[in-house]
Amino acid sequence: MNRVQARNQRAIRRSLEDMKLICSVTVDAEHLISVERLDWDDHWNDCQPLAEQLASLKSSWIDLIGSVYAPRSYGRYVSAYFTLLKSCLSRVLRGEIGLPFLQKIIGFETFHIFDQDGHTVAGTINARNPAYLLSKVAQPKAFDDPKFLPLISPFINDSSASRLYCHYRRIPVANAASIQLFIYPPVGPLDQSGSYVLIGRLFKSLTSRNDPWVEKRSETLFDSVFDKLFEYCDCNEPRVLDLACGSARVVVDLCKKRMLVIKSRFS
């Protein structure tokens, strides 16, 4: 890990120690990361109709952070969050409160990540996201797996920003590998091109590690699609069109696996 990456990691970790919400993250041209944080009351300042449920969530949220994200804090925190969500949804359906209340709750502990070119992706910290921690309540010893949180929708007042994001990568942000930053590109295809550039920049800003999912992705793709696609192909050198849907290392690994199959046939 180089000096810039170490500095950025510290910035993320400091934001996890404070009793504040992460509002947004910005990555500049020099790969330096800045974290904008928001006080609890500033985020929920117009949600007085849900004051009782919010007070319960705040108390359990403070306990979670104070415990340094100990598993014993998960149950109360998750319960308080879903109690708030259920109450809000019921009131929205009855027409008592508007959708912005629900959007704030759904976007709780998620945030946008920006670069200087205006591209945006989204992120969340696994140890602070109550929807993700629901899986940990049921299976405390389960490995961290973003499949338990496939979509997120960060709240932002600017309606021009993309609303829905799907999981793509994860980056460890603490010495303990259990605390990770999950990264999400926008679902809308028109917004995706620049977002992958930003994700690559963000990854380089925080770690020197390669994409940890390359081997698993290439193995799954090869066994389920790639090998069958070329099963009756006579060409010795596969040619692949890379649509920039992810790490180029996946394509390289797929080609290597294919060449091993071809060599085995002649050995």
C-alpha cells in the first residue's frame, strides 16, 4: 500500500469512528479521497412524524459504533431500522407522509461517490448498513457477501442524480477484512460508462490489491458459458470482444483457461 492509499484508508476509517453519517465521498484527479459527513439530526431534520422510531434507531446506531461494530449490537440495530421502515411504509400507503421520508430511510447508511468529471457511483459500509446486517443476525459466522445487498438507493435532494445502483466490487477499509466498502455502479446503462472509470480510480485510491473476484468470476463464466461456446470451435486462439463490463483480468483468465483446454487435448 502506497502513501496515498494509506492516507485514504485512514480517512475512511476515521469516518467510521465518528457519530456521523457519511454523506458523500469525492475522489480527485490525484486519487485523494475526501469524506463529507453529516450530523444525525441534520439528516433527519424533517422527519418529526417518525420521531419515536428514529430515537430507537439512533440509540442502537450509537451503540453499534461505540461497540466498534461488535456482532452483539446487530440485532437491536437491525430491529430498530426495520421497525422504522415498516412504520414509514404504512404511513406512506395511508397518505399521511410523503415519499421523501421513505427515500431517506431506504438510503440510510448509503452514499454517493463522485469524481471531478461529474461521474457518480454509490457505496455503503457493510458494518453499518442495517439491511446488509440482517443476514449477519441470521448467520453470524457467514462470510461477508454483497449478494445479501444487491441494490442500494442513496438519498440525495438533487433529483438529477441516479437513484438505483447494483453491486460490483468490494474494498477492505480496515485492518480487519470484515469491514469493507461495497461499490455500486448505476443501473441505468447511459450512466455506466464513466462510472467504471471512477470505480477503477477509487479502487487504486484505496488498495494495491487486484479485484478479489477475478478467479471466481472467470471460473463461473468458463464452466457455464465460455467452454461450451468454444467446444466445437477449431480455432486455437480464441478472440474475445471486451465490452468493458468489468476487470480486463477476467477476459485474460478466460483465455488462459481455454488455452489450457486446447493443450490438454493434444497432450
